[in-house]
Amino acid sequence: MHIADFSRKLLQNSLACLKETFFPVRIHWLAAMVLTVVFMVPHIGFPGLSPGSEIRIADSKGDWGYPNPFRHYPRGPGYVRMSWVFDTLVWKDKNRYVPALADTWSYDPDTKAFSFTLNPRAKWHDGRPVTAQDVAFTISYFKQHPYRWISTHALDRAEAKDEHTVVIYLSMPYAPFLSDIGGTMPVLPQHIWETVTDPLVFDDPSAFIGSGPYLFKDFNKTQGTYLFEAFPDYYQGVPKKERLVYVRSGKPMMSLITGQVDLANIRPDMAEHLQKKGLTIIENEHGWNKKIMINHKKAPFTDPVFRRALAYAINRQEIIDKAHRGFATAASHGLLSIDHDMYNPDTPPYSWNPQKAKQMIASLGWAKGQDGFFHKHGQVLEIELIASNLTVAGERVADRDGEIIKKQLTDIGIRVHLRNQEQTTTDSRVKNWDFDLAISGHGGIAGDPRILSEMISPVYGAGSVNSARFDDSPELNRLLEAQMAEMDPDRRKQIVFKIQKLYAHQMPAISLYYPHTMAAFNQDRDITWFYTKGGISKGIPIPQNKISLIR
């Protein structure tokens, strides 16, 4: 019955789009007739929920993979879709960590162990109870089959002390534990996964049995639509809406105005207009950065002087003004967000200075030719710049970043070939080191400082398409390791300050700007959406926190 309901909604939305866009007169009578019929389909509901209870979220990309730990796409929107199905030990509300599967938790520095007491009401979607043994099994399973969103390197073992008490022992102090393991690791049901030897190809329906507030029901890869249904036995209470639907929308603002969706990311310049239409506008902190990935394994990018010259050559304010109409803020070259509690304001800014950029390149043996480009040993300084239309929350937004950066680099004497590619293609090329420069971006920079280790070090970021995977600076590597092991917040902050300055000096990637991030939602749906301080999980800057549909 739920699939029929979902198809009905898809048909309704499709007809609405046709009516508004292509055939305003001729399609009207057909839409009316069809919708009259489909609304006669009987409804099957859940106890405590009103008939037709549904929330719809717009997404311009659509396909973020299947919502389980091993099959979602490795960016924030993929994780968020999985989070509706699989719960973690703890979670974040708007400002802090709150109980999820674990009611209480504590840390013993003498034994280097975290203890969690589970909620005795927690159940798997197949009705079996969630136990401490499931948590211990999950730790063991992810050690054997790594999940790219967490690191188990600091975990020694996990022991189930009784049915609802689990103790996780660390092999070393690990400061990001609560963010990385407690608040990000999806707990798996042992009775399902203990026989799965290859999780990457495990596609049985039981692969989507979790303990979260929603059951996964359908994913249409072609249409980019997802259907989730409320889990009536959820331990924190029945979710507020019976169905959760993700709808791919090329025009999310129009979808909001026409009521086809209830929540969507919006362009900042549309905020006032949408507010006048009665929609609620929310704005995020600077939790996502656009940046230039640099292939520092390939000359001339192997030299930090050349990489710093690129930073001086790029006028970030011009990009913000021309490509984003001023709705962005220049990013820190230390990677961490300027809103972060551990942001170092003394990080070098690399203010636009094209003359200095040319001098630095000339110091490396390059000389200007009659064609206006730098040459060395008979070869022109020629690079490829890959651009894609990625922005916050994985949305597709056309911009002129690549075009403007190409002109800025050309102006100082670098011949640039601009390639516009889909983000998945860009990600693949970056991961395989098949690129020179690539414009990309990611969130997490307002969350735990572990993001520095993930986005810099090959040890922690090997599985990330956003990581510089840079290991040419022994001192930087030492500091990255030290901040992960420092449990004292003040001492950790001192280390993080040093990391930002050294990272900016080495410049293995160039942070460009933080786009001003906004979303709009329909308050009449009785759901209040919000941006989470520091981001969902480890720092995802998306206003789709499941707390909104639980509490």
C-alpha cells in the first residue's frame, strides 16, 4: 500500500509541474481527473498519526545511494538519508549531544573506556530488541569492514557487560570519540550482519533494518526519489509524520511556493520573497567551504611556494561578488570555520596580490614568454582546472567560479584549460589523482577539529574525495596526531591553532569561501527544521536533523 501512495504522490507532483510549465490549459483537465481518482485510494495509517501525514523534502541531485552504511554516497546528503534508518549511540539536537540509543554515557580516563547504558525500549525494525551485544558487534564488524565515515584505529575492543550496558575500550586517548563513534557510527543488528562477508554487495531487504525513526521503503534511482515510513515502535515515540519523501526538484523554490515540497535549500537572494509568501527562513553558520583541490603529487604543484602563489593569484572577493552576488564570505586558509571555537584568527589571509604571485612563480625558474605565459625548459606553464556545480548539501547550482578563476590565473601567466564536469566524475578523478586543480567543497569545518585530520592527512582521509591526503610535512603530521589524542580541550585548542597556521603555509588545498546557506520550510506542516550547531553527525551543514520529526 505504501508504494502505491508514493507513486500517487509522484504522479501528482509530475502533473503539477507539467501544468505549470508546459501545458497550462490542456493538461489542467487531465490532472484534475487523474488526481480525483488517485485521492480515492484508501489510506492505511499508523496509530496516533493523522491520515495523509507526510513531509516532503526537495533535493536538486536526487541520487545519494541506498541508505545503509555501505551503500550511501560518501557525502553529507547520503549520510543523512541513512540516519533516518540507522540510529547512533548519541545524537545532536540544535546545540548539543543528546541521548539516542544510549540513555547515559561516561568516560573513565584511567581505563580509557566509554560506558554506555542503552535505552531498554529500543528495537530493530523487525521487532527484535537492540542490545549491548549489537553495539559490541558493530565495533568488531567495522574493524573488519571499514565504514568510511568513522575511524576505529583508536578502538581496542567493546564488551557487553549486560543486556543494556556496553563498554568501549580505547587503545589510546581519542578526543573525537563522541563525535566520530558515539554520534556518527550507525549501530548494526548482529543477527543480520554477522553472516554478511561482503557488505558492499549486500542488497537483501534486511540490509536496511535499523533502529531509527523511519523504515526505508523505496528508492527510485532514476527519479532520485526516496520513501521512508514511520516506525511505530520507535523507542523515542512515534515520529510526527507517517511518511518522509525526498523529491528531486530542479526548481526547489517554485516547489516550495506551490506546496509540492515542505523543505528546501534556497538562494539567499530569494529569502525575503519566500518569507513574504509565508515560509520560514533559517540560516546556517559557516559550516561548508568551497575549495580548490591541488594535485600536490604532480609538478609544479609539489612545491609549496607554487601553491602559495596560486593563493595570492586568486581574488576570492571577485568570485564572491561576480559569481554569488556577494552572498558568501571569504574562507580561512586554515580550513577550520571562522565560526569554530578553535578558529585561529592569526592564520595567514593571503590577500589578493597578483604581482607577488608572479614574483613567486618567477623565483621557481619560470619566465614570461612573448605569448604572456610562463615558460621553463621550453614548456609553457599549462594546467587543467576542473569545475563542477556542487554547493552546500550536495545541491546543484550553476556558478561562474571556474570561469573567474581561469581568468585570474591566465592574467598572471598560467594557461588554463577549464573542464566542467559532473561532481561524481570530479570526485573520481580527484580520488585517483587524475587532475591538476579541481574546484570542490565539503562541510564538517564547524564540527569536531578531527575534520582537520580527515581533510589533510592520508591516514584519516584516505577514503574521502575531499581530503588533500597530504603527508609532506612531518611537523604537520605530528600535530594532526597530537590533536586527536589530546583529551584536554584547552591544550587541544593550542595544537589546533598551530595546525591551521602550518596548513595555510603548506597550502595543500586552497579554501575559497563559505556560501551563505539558507533553507525555507512550511511552518504550517507543524515541523520546525533547524541547522545544527557544528553540523549533523561530524559536521554536516544540512537542516534535516531527525530530531525535528521526533521531538
